[in-house]
Amino acid sequence: MSSTEARTEFRRAIATVCLSGTLEDKLTATAAAGFDGVEIFENDLLASPWSPKQVREHCADLGLSVDLYQPFRDFEAVAPAVLAANLRRAELKFNVMEQLGADTMLVCSSVSPDAVDDDDLAAEQLHTLAERAAARGLRIAYEALAWGRFVNTYEHSWRIVRRAAHPALGLCLDSFHILSRGSDPAAIRTIPGEKLFFLQLADAPRLEMDVLQWSRHHRLFPGQGAFDLTAFTGHVLAAGYDGPLSLEVFNDVFRQADPGPAAVDAMRSLLALEESLGATTLPAAPALSGHAFTEIATAGAEVGQALAALGFAHVGQHRTKPVALWQQGEARILVNSASPVTVSDTASGKAAGESASVAALGVESADPVTSADRAQRLLAPVLPRTHSVGEADLSAVAAPDGTSVFFCRTGPGDSWLDDFAAVAGKTVDAGVTGVDHVSLTQPFDHFDEAALFYRAVLGLEPDPVTEFAAPFGLVRSRTVSGGTVRIALDSALLRRGDWAPGVREPQHIAFTTADALASARAMRDLGAPLLPIPGNYYDDLDARLAPPPDLLEALRAHSILYDRDEHGVLLHFFTEILGGRVFFEVLQRLDGYAGYGAVNAPVRMAAHRRSRLA
């Protein structure tokens, strides 16, 4: 029997250090997200007006257990006088633990200059500490810090714990400390399960930097980074660990973000991890076969006029709502004029008037009901909807940035299209065949959360994070995709004050075409507001990639950008900004080009600013 077959129910815990706010804020958010227990980080307790006994009582009222008290630092392998002071310090912390109701204390491997490199001495002193803890019904979980002065691997910490040979002394395994050093976690399977006292989980991006700084600032919840936490956790469970799955994540963004949504994101990460372990009853994510529609909310006529100039036809009008359906090929755009939003234009200092924004995504699901059920069980907020008799009863959930995500089916019979009365719109085919991707700029606080949301809830696979220098600072980008559904997530790392691109959190929809040159010519003839690209770009393109001269001149004439990867070529062009925020892209992928033209993004962003200032 495998470890996950043997264990399908987990207690879930989170360290208070993961979340923003006071201890009271953190506990409230933790309980609301459905966690079973907490690790009390000492600094949070020190700043709280509540006594340890009051914290225990409050946790009990919230349905939370206190599973760990941490950290206790710089204890072992020291001179007798230092040991005596450390034991006194430990006894006082045991008093706190008894009041908290915590039975396990985390002891980190020493970084103290007082420590010496002596495993026998470390084992002897940890045995003494464990003896004192056991006398009070407590346990010591020894953890190897990745930057420990002498003990910095789990193999080394296990040798010391084994040598100390005390039943109240075991290991705390932390995925970050183990995986950040490149240690092989497979040997964890050889450690007796009863000596694994606690498990702390954290993901992280792959970064070349000091491991302490990496740990303190860049940890992530499971599924948001590059570590294989499924394999890691599988090894721990195979050894017989039966404690909680607990999160310990140090992250500058999480510790400034609203603790409520952050705690929900943390819980979602654990549910997704359990699913990857085969230890969950979550329904599998139904296959997604494409973008059913993208809805743009706007009260102005600019978006509709631009769609018409791109060759789209107004083919339907919602029977009860002010929503127009525009279509070309398999690309469908809903223009919702129900709720105008005004924004300011920071580039010009003038009012930008009515704004446009992507309000909803409709994705084609093989089983919309199951998609919605999965989303709800992964804590996605279900959006209340009113619909008239005979209208499609579509389920919608909210993404972290507030975008509505609909699970639907397009085609004859039970289809959302039945809600629209046909309109004899003017048809001018400009070559658009469908939707390649939708790009949504995320508030920086939600970038990692959004990637996890789309991966866990919709079953999309995230691409590696890319970063590029834009005219207004560094931009981070990550695409999540599955089948023909692609959602690009972008975020500006820093945005301060009014000096900004004049396009706050831009969004765009990328349409596919089989012939970018022909589409650009047709759309220009229709009066489409296409974005002009400066000549310097094409001079550099000639030097850098040397496209055929006749193609280069055609690209230059129609402001089409060009990129090449190991698979093929991308041709793409853009409209100007519509309604202060939204724009369209038309692209052609040749010979399996897999990227998104990130190298051209700074050129496009600068061109958008110029067009806004004109």
C-alpha cells in the first residue's frame, strides 16, 4: 500500500508568519480559510496583547489547534556556561508552550559563533533539552537550517537526532531548507516515521542568490514555484509521517497582503498538493477546449467601433441585458454597456472618460457543472447571478483579480448563445479565426495567487515566469494554458505615484489569423486604430534576425512586429488603447512558434504611451 493510499485525510496547518497583520488578524483569517491548526511564530506572540492562555482560548474558539511553537534558536554544541543560559531560556519557553497548549517546539540548527563543530556534543545537549521537555509532556523538533553554521542538511540533523536517542527528540523537515540546497529527499524514506515530528512546506522560484535571502523573501505556497513538492511530500508520507501538512512561507508580498485572501490561497495550495498526491476526492478538472467568449465592460462606443474596424460583425444582442455579441471566425467578444467606469489618465493628467475592462472570461468546458463544482471546492468565490426564464444558467466564479470566469458550452442545444437574439450585422472578413490568448495584468499582490488559481481551479499548466525591462520598470509575465485556452498574467513589480504608463493594468485579447499581412492590410482599409511602430525597431530587426528584405519592408509598412524562436516565427500587431485600458492584438504563429513575443513588449508599451500622449 502506498503512502497516499494509506492516508487520505490530512490535518492542515499554517505558520502565522505567512500572513499579514496582528496575531488576531492572522488567526481569524486562518480559521476562516478552513485550517485545522497553526504554528505560532514567536514574534507574533510577543506583539500581541493577549496572554498565551488567551491565545489558546481564542484558537479553541476558532476551532484551531496550536501545533508548533517556533523558533528556538542557537541552542546546541556550546560551552557549559552558554548551555546553562540556553536551558534556562528553554524552560521559560516551555512555560509559554504549556499556556498555549502547544506540545512541540521547533529548534533550529545553530548559526551562533558560540557553537562548535561537534556532533557528539550537539547530540548530548539536545538529549538534555529533550529530557527536560519530556518531563513536561513536550517534544523537540530539530530542524537543519539551510544556512546552519555546521548542521545544514537533513541528513546531518538526522545523524545527530539518532545519536541523541531520546523519544522526545525528533526532526522537523522543511521543504525549502532541503530542496534549496539541492539535497535528494529520497533518503527521508529511511527515517522512522515516529522520528518525524513536524513537516513544513514551502515552494520557491529557482533563484541564484544567497540562500538566507532567498528564504526570507521569496518563498511561495505549494504549486506557485519550481520545487517538486509532490515528490518531496510523498517521501515524507512514505516514511510514516502522520502529522499535519503545515505551511511556513516567508514572502514580502504575502506579509503585506490582505490576510483573508492570502489564507484562502494558502489553503487552495494544500488542496492542490493533496490532489497531486492522489489523496483527495476533488473531481478532476474537465478538459477545456477553447475560449467561448471574452466580455468587455464599457459604456462607450469605442470598443464596438474598433471591433467593426477589425472586421467583427455585431451578430447578437442579449435578450434581457445590454450586452452585444461581436464575432469573426470563432472569436466572440461580448460588449457589456451596463456599468460605466471612469478612470484618470496619468499620462496626460486629463480625464480618460469611460473606461473599458475585461470583465469576464468564458471557457469551453467538457463538463461545465463539474468545472464549477471543482472551482467551489477549491475555494473559488461563486458569483451570484440572476437570469430570466429560458436563459442559460451559467456558473461563474471570481478570479483573484475580480475577473469572472464562466464555464460554458457553445453550439446547438444547451448553449449560452441561445441567450442572444440574432442581429443582421455587417460582415467584413479580415482574417480573424479565433482567440489565441487573453492577457490580464495582475495587481502585484495577486500575481502568484492568480497562477495557482488558474492551475488548480481550471487545470491549466503554468509556463515558467519571464521578466523583461519595460519603459516603466520590470514586468513579470507567466502564461497558464491547456488545450487552446491560454491566459497570460503580467505584473509590474513596482508602481509608485502618478508617473506611470498612462495605462494602468492593461488588458488585451489576442486574435489568431492565418495571414497577418493580409489582416493588417484589410483592417487598415477598414479604419482600424492600429498602433504605429517606430522605424528604429525594423532597423534593429534587420540587424538582429535578418528576415527576408521583402518581408521586412511589408512588416515596416504595416507596423507588424516579428519574433523567432527555436520552433518558428511570430507575426503580430496591435491596436491603440481603447477606453483607457483595453487593446487588441492580431497574431500569426508559423511553424510551431510557442512564445508570446515578449521581446517586442517594451516597444509596444512605448508606442502605446506615445499614442496616448498624441
